[in-house]
Amino acid sequence: MKMTKQEYGEYVKKKSPNSNMIANVLRAFVSGGIICAIGEGILHMYTGFGLGTDEAATATSITLVFLGAVLTGIGIYDRLAKFAGAGTLVPITGFANSIVSPALEFKSEGYITGTSAKMFVIAGPVLVFGISASVIYGILLAIIK
């Protein structure tokens, strides 16, 4: 079956499910907000334990990454992501999910060639871009000042 690009576009549009953008945005906003509110609660808990602001922020980040990894490992984060959409991608828990998911998916290939090699398939380009952008920004800032 030969199709032109326009015919293929129409075919895909016809077969693709319609999404309710307003509902999707609201779910993402509320779920992302809940994750951030949980993070704020953890931050206040750590400051209540006597940690300084910087130490509490670091401990909060570590805790959220840990929780995101554990929830991904036991399959809860993926179900939450199906419901919440982008609301689970933006917070730091989404970073943990992007590391753990490929590691779990490729564990059958072994610890070295599977889990270790594929762990950063999703997060790796984000890290490279973020680090590269910050280095370039730092160099430009040093030249300007």
C-alpha cells in the first residue's frame, strides 16, 4: 500500500485517539503540585530536625530521588505517570524514573551490558546538555566580567 505524506497524515489523525487537553493539563498541574508539596513537606521535616537550609535542601533532593526510584522499581510511578502525564516528568522524581526505568528494562541483558550500560539512555542526553550549557554559560560569564 503506497501512501503520500498527506494521506498518511490523515490516516494517523483518524486512528489516533483524541485527548482532552484541558483535563491532561489539569492532571499534570495538580499531580506535579502534589509532588512539589510533598517535597516541601520533606524539606520542612528536615529543617525541623535541625538541618540548615542548604543541608535540608540536599537531603530533600536525595529523598525525592530515592522515593522516585523505589516507586519506579515497584511499578507505582509508571501507573502514576499514565494518569498524571507531564506532572511526573518535571519534578526531580521524574529524573529518578528516567534512570531506573531503562535499568529495569534491560536487566535481562546482564548487569554490565544491560543495567549499567542502558541506565542513562534517557537521562544521559539531558545531563550532557545541562552540564555543557552550564560550562558554556560559565565561560561566557567569565569573559563578560
